[in-house]
Amino acid sequence: MQWEPVQDCHVLLYPEGMVKLNDSAAEILKRVDGQRSVNEIIAELQASFPSASELDADVLAFIGEAHEQHWIRFR
């Protein structure tokens, strides 16, 4: 994942192309480091964005989609 100034957003680059990430997706993926659990990621996001309620379902849905797209791997 990297910031792409031309696109004005974070992107995932892979051999077949590029995926533009919205701000929420980028905030989640910034925290996916192989060290934090999904629950820890959700807790960090909730602390960083206290006005956003009930992040659990959205984060879980995105992580599931990211896994299906092979953007992340589960151990």
C-alpha cells in the first residue's frame, strides 16, 4: 500500500494493476501488520475515530473482502 499523489489516495499495486482505496479502507490496511489481531485493529480504529459507531461489522466485512481479493493473508 502506498500514497499515490496523482490519484490523491492510497493504492494497492500488484502486477495486474492498481486498486484505489477509500480513506476507511486505507485506515484499516495501515493497521494490518501481522502483529495486531482484528479485535485490536477495531479497538484502535474506534479510539482514533470515536464519532464512528459500531465499526466492527464494517471492518470485518472489509477484511473479509481483502482476504478474498488476496490483498491480505490470514495466518
